[in-house]
Amino acid sequence: MNETQAAGAATLDTFPKLLAENARRRPGRPATREKDLGIWQTWTWGQVAEEVRALACGLAVLGLRPGDKIAIIGDNRPRLYWTMAAAQALGAVPVPLYQDSAAKEMAFVLDHAEVRFAMVEDQEQVDKLLGIQANDLRIEQIIYDNDRGLRHYDRDFLQSFEDVQAKGREHDRANPGFYEAGVANGKGDDTAIILYTSGTTGQPKGVVLNFDNLVRTARNSIDFDSLNENEDVLAYLPMAWVGDHLFSYGQSYVAGFCVSCPESSDTVLSDLRELGPTYFFAPPRIFENILTTVMIRMEDAGWIKRKMFQYFMAVAKRHGIRILDGKSVSIGGRLLYGLGGLLIYGPLLNTLGFSRLRVAYTAGEAIGPDIFDFYRALGVNLKQLYGSTEACVSITAQPDGEVLPDTVGRPSPEVEIKITEAGEVMFRSPGVFVEYYKNPEETANTKTEDGWVHTGDAGLFSENGHLKIIDRAKDVGKLTGGTLFAPKYIENKLKFFPEIKEAVAFGHDRDFCAVFLNIDLEAVGNWAERHHIAYASYQELAANPQIRQILKSHIEAVNRDLASDPNLAGSQIHRFLVLHKELDPDDGELTRNRKLRRNVVSEKYETLIDALYSDAERAHVETEVTFEDGRKGSIAADIDIVTAETFPGAEPLERAS
Amino acid sequence: MTQKARQIGDTLLKVEGVSLSFGGIKALNDVSFEIREREILAIIGPNGAGKSSMLNVINGFYHPQEGTITYKGKTRKQMKPHAAAKTGIARTFQNIALFRGMSTLDNIMTGRLLKMRRNFLWQAIYWGPAKQEEMAHRASVEQIIDFLEIQSIRRTPVGRLPYGLQKRVELGRALAAEPDLLLLDEPMAGMNVEEKEDMCRFVLDLNDEFGTTIALIEHDMSVVMDISDRVVVLDYGRKIADGSPDQVRANKDVIDAYLGVGHD
């Protein structure tokens, strides 16, 4: 496979060309799957090529011209992926959007990208666009995948996917060679896609990537993990996110493997189990959620099962990781681990859908070492990578056998990394983005003239040549006593506890560290059920004093842990409170990728932060919330503030006060 | 909102002079109205007005002492619930009546029971015709699951589902019978705003896509006014108004009934 890749590399420089190649070389192999009406439907590479061809011609009939932008909005659906290839075949540029973003955010991107066409999943998205359309936008054609509820819309700029394809087939018959000419026209340095980053600060920026960026990065990462056409991948992360674009589109077209789309966004975990992917990417949050579910179900299990689980998990932690890394393990250890495999690990992995998994990656945020070790102990080859949209994902990745929970690995193939004097990580690679769309100022701020890109992350190389990311460069702070304060580090420690869904640590320029907590409704709700505690709302459950006690013990466990590290002993958590509402992207507190927006949270909950740093035992707060339909309301609550026990540690720095 | 393109047709069901009493209590008193093909009819009224009794009369659970019901051109005085089900009337209940220990899928499958042609013996053998039939039924149940967007709870025992979803499953079971006339007894009771909006959408969509005629009882006036083509108002067992939502809203008797003017 490698020699053909090398031979074809010169000419196979765009995705439409790769699609044609796949249709020629492996016409009968599955390319796309989707679960529809309870059954997995499959399209082969040959069929996908036909679908894309008909769609591309149809789009051309509707007037999509080279250089036009076509927005793609919806869950991961085969037809939306095909739209990318179809647009690229015409020289048009797909612009995938986060499907759950509010109309206002969407309007900004649609306007900024000068989108003329939109391919959307269903009525919900059509309605959203029609709402935006009213404020004079320039979308000229909207094409929808699912016609449910749309039969009577009857507007001439609304078309169904089938109709467009039918027009395309007609056009194709009348103009043979039109599609091939369009595909042949594409070049490696053409713009392939514009991905808008959700942006923890400010307006989203449109990252322009060309085919060379994506195809070369895909080739390199495929070689790195020796992926081939037999992989099975589940596409369930937002299509607007660069990771999904690389894993579910780029790598699939380059390596020729099959991408499966879940039935709906709610069924991902059961679809995962049915499918059993061989190659899987998930942000730490998903691995966390899966682990939480396992732990909850084990707590509900009978005591024999529970004891067996506990015993063999301890065995796995002792031996499993060493076995996975190919290190020496005693015969007894191997036997015990083998027995555990029969009794616990095998069935558990099967339940999770990880039985066939060869490579799993996580990235986006630091993963708690305990979570990471849990999967590796079970024999899942879970690795970390570090990447960004501006790099087409790959900056660093952990090679097999060199996996450490606290690093993100070595530079990926063809990537150079340097660390500035200020501690910021910079990189240069073939995947480096072309520019931010219509934003030369930001482009110049981020990318130097000789191609080095600022990441904004603070990092350092450990002695074994692995990169370690500490935090966002701007988030790492100091307590007034001088102790290093890395909020994310503390938050991640807290978030490992199943009861804690989200944590926000404060401490920069303060005397001590204090945190906000969000309970995990599933885990805590389950606990409440088992203890016969009735509750009517999230707020009521969050305010339960017994739960506060449990959280307090968790905080103290973290404090004990921090106390053992001389650099961090000073950043133990002194006070905490449990928030009355969940932090939510709709309220702007998290990004669409569910990353914390620190500034928003500290502004919005200023009164609570003040209370944390006073002697108050209770604080009153009133917050505005946005419901799913966009209406606003407000929640008021009195929140108890708890003081946690801290432990003496070897404090390296003398406190000034 | 979109323009409704469907055509409201002829009378599907006609209730004439129906009176129903339990001992000395007159639950229904000389009520007459009609349900037309493909319309959404709401039956409203204060508590104890006889709304649920009316539905029970329509699907044959109660037998009125007086009056007739004409359904699909056949006039009858009495009807058995199973006969009603066979002729295309399906319903949901005010208090959810599902098999709590069974999965969503199985619960909806029970709605197909009347459509199963193979006898017990064939089903016991399983292979062959019964299996074919089961697959066909499963396919149509999957359509309903897709329609109601409950794929994620396909295998979940209904007893573990939240109330709003249970209501949805119950609607699914009623739909599985492919009814011509669907009776919904307070489909949105006890739901939050979001669940209500979802339910409204399903009611409108199924009326629109499958042309199902729907008679529903509902207390939430904004829902009633939004989705129904016609409203029948009952009070103390008598019909006090019948007309479009706007007509009913302006009707003085209706306002009195709701605001509680004394009856003497």
C-alpha cells in the first residue's frame, strides 16, 4: 500500500481525486455506513463516488461555482460528508458549522464566510437559516437531507438532496466529462475547507486549510499508526471540528477505510458498542463519561461482581499497563491478568465497544491520569496527542510503547517544535494553515513569516523528549504567596471523581485556591436514588448537605495529593461551593466543545467569588439562563460555602504574610 | 409556521344526542358533534366536564344510554373496544398504561398485535412465515421510532424512562396500529415546555404526513389554540361551544365556564 501511496502522492493531491482512486481500487469495499431505522446501511466506495458525482453536478446546476462557499450544518450524516467532496470537486469550499450553535453565532460565520449555499440536515437547521435569512443574508440555496416536516415550505431556494442529485444526474448525462474536468482542475494548494474555531475568546476565526495541508497530514498520521483500509471508525464528533475532519474524512479518503455515522447523537454509545471501532478518537470528557457509567453500574452490581471488579482492576493497574507497553511482567502477573481478561476486562471492553480497538486517541484537554490509566490497564491502547486546527490536528502524538499520562508525546512526523523564552509552544509543519479567512491581522499575530505558529499553550520538554503541556500560557498564574497556580491541573484532579462534572479553580493573585463545583447529575442522581433522597431539580440536588460532605471529602483527597508535591502544596483548595446550575454552552460559560470560558464564569459569578474570599458562609446569587429554545429566564439561589481541610506540605516558598 | 396544505375531508365520525349516566350522575347530556377526516379536534372543558367519558364512548369502552355514533358511515349504538381498534381507532391514556417492564420496542410492537396474521402455533415455531411477518412489523415499528426520535431508548425498559418519554412511547404504540382516528387523552399533561413543544410537533407532523385524524383532550389552552383546527367545549356534560379556536375563545359561555359563573 505504501508504494502506491508514494507513486500516487504526486497526483492524488485532492480529496475528489482520492475518492476516484478509491472507487477504482476498492469499489466493493465499504466507505460509509449509517444506522437507519435500526439497521446499518452501507455504501461502498463505488457507490459513494456515484453519489458524490450526482450531487456535485446537481450543485453545479444550482449555480455553485469555483471559490463559492457552501455551509454544512448538521449531525454526522453520510450525505453531509459527501457534500464536502462534491463541493471540492467543483472547486467550491465547504464550511462546516457547529450544528448546535445559536442563530446569532451561526449568522456571524455565514456572513463572514460569504456563504452562498447551505447543506443542512433537517427542518431544525432550515428554520434556523430562514430566521437568519430574514436579516438579509446572502444564502441563495438551501439543500436539506431529511425532508421531515419540510414538505410544505415551498420556497424556490429550498431543495431536497434527492432533487439536487436528480438534476445532477440529468446534467451529467448531458455533459459527460464535466465532473472529471472539475476534479482534474483541483490542485494541492487550493483551499480545501474553512473551519471556524469555536474560540474561547472573541469572534470565531475561519482557519483556511488547503489540500496539501490535509492530505499530507493525513498520510503522515496514517503511517505513524499504520492504519489501513480495514479500519472502522465512528464519526460522532462535530463535523466543524478539525479532528473529525481529519479522522472521518481526510484519513478515510487517504487510507480507504470505512466511516460509520451513528443513528442519532443520543445513541452514540450503543452504536459504538455495535460497531466496535478499530480506531477511535474521543475528547477526555467522553472517556470520563464512559468511566463514570461503568463505575455507577458497578456500584449497582451484586457484591460478588463488585469484589471481582475491584480485585481485577487492581491487578490490571499493577500489570496491564506494563504488558501494553511491552515491559517485563512476572509469570504470575501475566496469568492473573489473563484470568482477569477472561472474567472482567474482555466482557467489559465488549460492553463498551472497545474489543477490536487497536488505537485510541484523546486530546483537547488534559486527561486525568487515573482515567488514562484505567483504560490502558484494561489493554486499550489509549494515547494522547496534541494538536490544533491551525496544524490540521497533528503537533505531537505518543508513539506506541512510549505512553505517559502527563505528556502529549513526541513531535509528529514532519513537525518541528520550539519553546519560546516565555514558555510558549510553537510549531512548524506541512499542516500549517494558510491563513485566517479575511483576517490578516490575526494571521500575522499567530503565524510568523517563516511559518512558525504560536499555540498559546505553556509547555516544556521532559528529559525523554516528550512535550508536556501545563496549561494555556495565559491561564497559569501565581498565588500571592508565590506558589505556582495551574487551574486546569487542579480542575482535572477534581473532575476525576464521578460526582464532579465540572470544576472551576480560582487563585491567581489571591491568597489561596478556591473552587466552584458542578455535580454530575447522573452520578449524584444515582447516589440519591440509592439513598432514598428525593429531589425535584438539579438545583435542589446540588444544594443537598450530604452531597456537600461527599464533595468535601473529595476536595480533601485532592488536597492531600497536592500536599505531596512540593511545587503545588501551596495551591491546596481552602474553600469551595457547589453551583446551583450547570455550566452550559448556551449561557456562554463553556465553548461548544465544552471547554471552560474562564473570563465569562468569573465575570458572571463575581459575587460568589467575592464570597469565597470572604468569611461568608452563604452567598446569594441570581443568574440568567438560556433555555434550549433561546428564551431567557433566571435562577436565584442561596449557596453554602464550605471550608475544606488543608494539609501541611513541604512548602518550597516562604509565605510573605 | 408553514401553511397547512392538507385538505379537511368529510365527516369521519359523528356523535348524535349521546347521553351517558352513572347512576344519578349525568356524565354526558345530549352531546352531538362530528370529527372530520384529517382534522385535529380538541375537546376541552373544566374538570369533570365529561371529556374523558366522551373519548371512552367513542372507542366503545362506555356504552351511552342514548344517542348514536356513526363511524365511517356505520351507525351503531354500542361498540366494543376491540372492535373499535379493529376499525382503526387507537388511543392513549390520561394515566400512562404501558408495560413497564418491557422495552420501548416491545411496547410499540404490542400495538401491532391486531395486524399480526399468523396464529399462535406459527409464532411458536418462529421460523418461516411468522419470522417474515415479525420482520415486516419490526420495520414499521422502526419507522415509528424514527418518527418519534426515540432511537436511543429502543431497548430501555419503559419503567425507567422519564414521564415525557413514556408519553411518547404510548403515542408510538397507538401509532403502531396505523389508526385512522387517534384519540389522545391529555397527551401533554405534566410535561415541561420543551416536552410539550416536541409533542405538539409530533401531533402536527403525524396529522400532516400520515393524514391521521386526531381528537385530543388538553388543558393547556395555548397548545389547544395553536394546533387544533376545531374545538369542542364541554361543561357539566353538555356541549357549550363548537368552532374554530378563535370563535371558541370569544364565546361567552366558554369564558363563563372557565371563570366559574354560577350555574342555576
